[in-house]
Amino acid sequence: MNIKFAVLSREKVASFDYEKPYILISIVAPGDEECYLMYSDTRLNVLRMKFHDINNKDKEYFSEISSMVFFTKEHAREIIDFVNKYIDRIDLIAVNCDGGISRSAGVVAGLSKCLTGEDSEFFKHYMPNSLVYSTIINEWYKKEEK
């Protein structure tokens, strides 16, 4: 599969466009405004998500704070279903979060590992959220077993 990926920040996604068909997953923290997206006639759809940037090692610490929204299996399944709906029609999967470093990179690295078998590029240039990354991979392969 020759799918491409883009990791974007809130700032970069505001002016992002791509010449071929693509989908976008836009992530913000709960309570934050949705990211502005300019019109694109090549963007097939947008999945908007809200969860905090909490990784595996910090999950136990933050678990006592009831206002924190962790990335869940349900989030991962929503992403997987969204990607699978469009996978045969797209050239690119773009994902943004506020900084374009952790949550978006976790989604992209996880999807890249599942779709292409490769994820090292994203660990070289970003800091993928370990909870997001591992949950997507676990749910992807759990779904494939059914």
C-alpha cells in the first residue's frame, strides 16, 4: 500500500491542502475550540476528536483527575473505521493536534505501522503519544482477528 501520511499542528492545518484525495483527523483537547480548516475540494472527510495528551507512563498519575479524557479503545476504533471507509480512495491521511508532535504523531505512527508495516520515520521526527500508538495497533489487530 502506497499511502502517505502528514503530521500537522493546529497552525499548519489551518492552511493545509493536498493535490490528491485525502482525509483528515483533527484532534483537540476537550474544551478547546475546533481547529480552523480551509476549504479543500480534495479532502474527502474530517474526523474531529477530543482527548488529552496523556501517554502510557502518565496515565496512572492522571487517572485520579476526573476531568481528564484519555485516548480509549473506542477512539481507536473510530479512527480505524474512518480510515477503512476511505482507504481505497485516498492518497494521504493527515492528522493534526495542537502542537503536531505527540497525539497526531501517535495516530500517524500507529496507522502507518498497521497499513505499511513501517513507523520509524515518525519516531525520528516526532514524539508519538505511546497510549495513542499502542491502542491503535492493539485495536487494529484485534479487529483483523475477528
